[in-house]
Amino acid sequence: MKTAAILTVGVHLLCFLSGNWTATLGGYGSDSRLGPLQYPNVSNISTFLMNPSSGILYLGARDAILAVDTSDLSAKHKQIVWDVPEDKRRSCVGKGKTEVDCHNYIRLLEFLDDGRIYACGTYAFDPQCSVINTESFSLETTEEGAVRMETGKGKCPFEPSQHYTAVMADGVLYTATTSNFLGTLFDISRATGSEGERIRTEQSINWLSDPEFVSSAFIQENKHNPAGDDDKIYFFFTEVAKEYDLYTKVKVPRVARVCKGDVGGMKTLQKRWTTFLKAQLVCEDRASGQRYNILTNVYTMEHQQGDPSSTHFYGIFTSQWEREELSAVCVYSLADISKVMAGPFKELKKTCENWMNPEPVPNPRPGQCITSALKAEGFESSLKLPDKVLTYVRDHPLMENSVAAAPLLVRRGITYTRIAVSLTAVSNSDRSAAVLLLGTDRGELHRVSVVGQNATLLQEIPLFTAQEPVNNILLHKDQALVGSPLSLARLPAEGCGLYPSCEVCALARGLGCVWRPKEGACSPALEGSPPGPEDSLKLCDSGEARCSPAVKELRVTEGLHVLLACEQVSPRPCFWEHPPHRHTRQHHSHLEVRVTQDSLGFYTCLCEEAGRDPTPCRRAAYELTLEGPVVGGAVGLGGGRHVLAVYVLFFLAGVVGGAFLLLCFQRRRPAASEPSEKGRDLLPSSDTPQSPSSASLLSEAVPLTEKRNGTLNGHGALYANASGLKLHESAVNLAEELDGRERERAGLGRGDEGRGLEEEIAAALEELPQTPLFKGAPLAQCEESSI
Ligand SMILES: *[C@@H]1O[C@H](CO)[C@@H](O)[C@H](O)[C@H]1NC(C)=O
Ligand SMILES: *[C@@H]1O[C@H](CO)[C@@H](O)[C@H](O)[C@H]1NC(C)=O
Ligand SMILES: *[C@@H]1O[C@H](CO)[C@@H](O)[C@H](O)[C@H]1NC(C)=O
């Protein structure tokens, strides 16, 4: 019986979906998007390398490297096959590895100083590196014609799926990877260059403790910095905290730093970093105490082009303690990280003696790069540093303070995998704003505008199939190149012209966009300041017509849950008029209805708006009517063979989806009742005295004239567009979620009846939008139930 109910829901949702689908695709098709393209016999693409001057993008895949001309994606690509000989593959399988892993997964592509490309692959669990000649686009060979290879140990992981990062700094490769077959040893090292300068981390859990490497960046000092400071390489990772003595393995996000000129110590720390320092990153919403402790991706960008000191790091986080999907974005400035690295060291040897009298910090300060001042004191290189300095830094790699930031964006039910950021100048204003491009694990790209502290979701673009996580985003000349393991797509990174409807354009007003009804296009505001949020949306319909919408008829069956969308243009509340029964529940301004005989009839959403007292604006009107039992299609939703075909297709998909859903929710139900907050308070927040660094976000570029209000910065969560039931989620931000929750608690939307089955279905429904087939269905994220 449960099965039946859920199946019906699935089928019906898909029917609604089919009605709007074409419209949605049409809308997005208008921007000069290309792809997704796939390449025959190419899979597991994991690495991107762009030659900015030629526009050639190199892709590292399984057993292959591709060269793609990004100015003409449809042109024939070039391809190098670099696979593993049959006997080698067999011996790899013989060592207990799977056939599919015993290939050569290209994990590293980096330019050498002379324009050739250094490439490394896992080579059937025996990592190898080689050099690509870009002129002929071929691997360099020995005299006998075999590929010239050198060991990739320490440069590339053994296993294809291991977390890994590498960065080239002045022609020398710095990597963070596992360095043995079993995957039990981890190293951050200078992996190429002269033999004597290949140095790495100490094998100590104080240095690295089960790390998952995420990202790395080479940050140069300004050429003429008076202190003669050295260039630095930063590594980002998540590791298991060793500074807390706990039974649970608490994960912590970290940033670590080494100096480019470090050549190790003479006696102590021989061939080890003498400058390895790391600090905890904190991504925390102070108000709710929610911490996001797992870092999954970082994007590095200079807020002022050409000024490395303006570098900011945008990180995607999730939480160890949440069972549901959850993503947050926090931003850290280089300046804040430097401040923490120059601060006190954490005492890791907690003996009684140390506790009372922490070991004094020796002179010169441990872990610093060799500067002009140090050279003047006779320390020309790290080899000259005194033993006591080196033993101190060996025992104190962790800083006492953390680098803290408040999330810029929090989204539930979504797993972001990659982030890229593009700064846009707001026309006719000295401000600038950022557009975040966020890739999901289900093949989507989301655009979020960030103006000051306000993050607003602009678009969710389905790019690839839901089985293809976005694993690369690269910005090149106002274009975003987005990749999954199988596909590549190109789309514009920014610009008002991207926003296809008046409503989305209104959301992008912070980016200086206005809708021009005559042209029916979104374009940059030319003179004066862009209109306020309410005015922007009011532009979308004119006059009274806006408050007398046509009644949409919805054909429904009993037992179905439908979410009736109502667009909220103002922070003032919306309420619903509907037949007297108890089968509704309000989610922000939207109304969820469980269809029974007595819930049929008219539903009207009325919203208060400034200047419209006492008559509220009718934002949406629906009529629910009963339709006959579903038997393979042909009911409702327009005529047309096209729709019918889609309908039948979706009927089948619905059956599969429903079954899948049932499976998911049966699996997830029991878990959800367990407490998930355990451990959230395990990390003391007292060790984070920094001001939230995201307050400094864009601060060079954007004078933060507005006060940070921390509450509502947009409106509601979802809105319906003119064509019907396509729902978008607008401004997502924890503060706002809380706000919404409070409003609901204040009694705006109550009135659901008993629990039991209904609740279970509701829980299953909450998962609906997450399953790919259901994207865009009227039952969008009912993320926060009102009870
Ligand atoms: C793809 O691989 C198959 C089998 O290995 C081969 O027959 C086919 O020619 C390949 N196609 C291309 C375009 O390389
Ligand atoms: C490579 O691709 C195959 C098929 O697409 C997939 O099953 C496998 O997990 C991938 N391997 C890695 C390491 O990503
Ligand atoms: C952020 O949103 C609030 C509320 O909508 C608004 O008052 C404020 O001006 C916005 N700040 C920026 C920088 O757009």
C-alpha cells in the first residue's frame, strides 16, 4: 500500500514535469552554451590544464590525454593513448586490485617552463610520469620508441580515486599525495627539481593525520617586498584531529604552508620541511552553532588582479555530523591565514610540565621563510637554522588560532563538488560583486551572486546526467568550462544576458542587472542605481494584472501531495485561502496539499506588500480537480503527440524512480531518528578569536557600506514563473532559513493532521527533489517541515 501511494506520487510529479520541461530547456538554451560533448572511448576525465594563450584545454582521462580547442569545441580533438601493457595489468589484478582500477588514470597535467607538459598517471598502481611534446602532441619516447617514463611515486597517487593535489611553482612540482601502494603513507613534498631539494613532510601524525588532500596554490610575494619574503605554497586538506583526545575521529579542515626556498635542515629535519605550518579552518555559523568541518574543494582567486596579497580562498564544506546532504561556502583571505601563521603555536605534547609552562618559542621564529633580515643574521638558508629552532617547528606544526569565517551560503539537500568564482564589476558603481559557479554531484551547475554578505541563487542549470558529478570548473575568457568524468561543456561565466526571465533578472539586480520589458531581455543597468528588490520584481508584471493571475487548473488524484507555488516579492507574509479542510501545510509562502475528496477546489495565495494595504496582492490561484485513474497516459496536460510520448516515457521512469525512492527512504528512515548532533560541540570554538574573515570578503573591492543585518536578504525560498510550476529557490542563507522557520513557527502554516504514513510520505517527498528525475517538479524542497 505504501508502495502504491509513493508510486502514484512519482508518476504524477513526472507528468507535471513533462509539461514544463521544454520551456525550461528552451530558456537555458538561449545563452551561448556548448555541449555537453563526449569523446568516444574516453572515460574518467579527472584533470584539466588550460593553455590560456592558445585556448587549448588538455584533459587527463583513463589511459588517455586529450587536447580540445575551447574556441571551437566541436572541432576534432587530438588524443594521446597512454595505457598499461596487458601483462602489467594482469599482475596488478594479481595483487588484488580490480580490473577497472588497473589502468593508467592520468591525475596530473602541468606545464613545464619550456611549454611541454608533465603528465603523471596511476599506471596500474605503479605511478609513472612522462613528458608531452605539445607541438606534435605526443609522449616523448626513448630511442627504441617506448614511452620515456620516470617514477611517479610521491608525484601521483597509486589509486585512481585517492584524494590528491599538486601545483607547479616556477617549474618545480609540489604535491600532496599518498606515497605507497597500500595508501597508508601521506606526503606533502617538493616532488621534482634537483635531488637534494626534494623534501617532504615528517612521518608524524602531528604533521599529517589521515589527510584527504583537496587543493593547493602557489602564491608569490610581490616582487619588491621590502622584507625579502619568500614565495609560498599552500595546501588545503581535511584530516583527523589529533589535538583533541576523543573517541570519535573528529575531522578538521586545514590549511598548510611551506616556503619555496625551504631546503630542509642540516641535522634535524634533514630533507624535511623546516617551514611546514598548518592551521585549522573554521566554517561556522555562530548564531546556530552549526559547524561545517569537512573541506571538499577550494578555489583560489586574487580579488585585485596582479596583487597576490589580495588572494582569497573560497572553500566548499560539508559536515561530518549531518546525515543529510549539506553544503556550505566559506571564504578566507590570505591576510587572515598569514596572521594566524604568525601567531602562537599549539602545544601538542600535553605533559603536565608543558601545560604549566609552554616551551618558549626560540629565536629566530620557527617556521618562517628565509627573509632579508634572517639572511643578515647569517641564516642564508634553512640548512643554517639552529637545531632548537628546527626541533621546535618539528614538534609544533599546528598553530594555536584558527582561521574563522561565517558561511556565505548554506544549502541543504545539495552536495557541491566544485567551485569557481568570477568577480564582476557592477556597472555605474564602484562596487563589484562575485558570481559563484558551483558544480554538484548530480551534473548541475549553480550560479549564485554574492553582493556584500548577500548570496542569492540565480540559476540551477542541469548540464550532465545525474550520474556525472561535476569534477572540474575552469574559467577562461568569460567562459566557464565545466567537466564531468565523461563530458565537457562550455557556457558563459557571467553577464546579465544569461538570465532568461524577468524574475531571475530581478534576483541578479545586485550584479547590476535590470529587465527591459520592451526587449524582453536582462541587461546591465546603465544609469542611476538599480531598483530595489520589490521594484525589480514588480517590473516583471505590470499594474493590476500582476495581482489577478489566471487560475491554473491542476488535475490530481487522491493521495497525491502537491506543492502549490506562490511567489513572495516582499518580506511581508503570504497566506492562502482554500476549501476548509486540514490537509495542508505551508512551506514559506508555498502550500503543500494532500489531495482528498474534500481538498478539491480553489486555492488562492494572497501576499501583503508595502503600499497595497488593505488589499493584499493575489499572487497565485489554482483549481484542484480530480482526474481519472492513471492508465498509461493520455490525460491532462495539453494534447500533442510530443507530450504524450514524454508522458509515457515518464510513466516508466516514474515506476523506476518510485521504486528507487522507496528503497532510499526505507534505508534512510531508521537512521534519521538517531541523534545527529553528537559531537557538534566537540570542537571548542574558543580557539577562534579571529573575526569572521568572510566579513572581509570583497572588502577591497566592495566598500561594505551596508550594515550586516544577518537576517532576511531575499525572499522565501521558491517561486513559480509565468509558465507554470517550475520552481526556483532564491536566496539561500542560513540566517534566512532560520528566519523562515521562525515565521512558520509563528503560526503561518499549520494544520496538518496525524503522523504515521503521512509523515513517512512527506519524508519520502523531501527526498524527491534530490533524485535527478524529479528535478524541477512542483514538489520542490520542502526542506523544513513546519513541525
Ligand atoms: C573504441 O574502442 C573500440 C573497442 O576497443 C574500438 O573498436 C573503436 O574503434 C574505438 N573507437 C574509437 C573512435 O576510437
Ligand atoms: C571510472 O569510470 C567507471 C565507469 O564510468 C567507473 O565505474 C569508475 O568508478 C571510475 N573510476 C574512477 C577511479 O573514477
Ligand atoms: C542585502 O540584503 C538586504 C536585505 O534585502 C539589503 O537591505 C541590503 O542592501 C543588501 N546588501 C547588499 C550589499 O546588496
